[in-house]
Amino acid sequence: MNILVFLIPVSLFLGFLGLGAFMWSLRHAQYDDMEGARHRILSDRNDDHPAR
């Protein structure tokens, strides 16, 4: 039972650390794919139908 006194704060710290890293990546535009959008608009490939 004494181990929970150690494990709960450690797990909360790691959870908040992961949340902080995710929020940082959102603020610094890590998920924007401007280069890919430029190439996809010019592509002849139709993703609605499976490849033949």
C-alpha cells in the first residue's frame, strides 16, 4: 500500500508531461502538412476507389 504513495504522483507527473508535450506540439504547428496538401491537390490518384 505504501508503493501507491510513490506510484500515483509519478503517474500523474508523467500524464501531465505527456499532455504538455502534446499541447506544445499543437501550438508549434507540428501537425500542419502544408507540403502534403500542395501535392495532393495535383495528384490524379482517386482515393475513393481501391487500386486496380
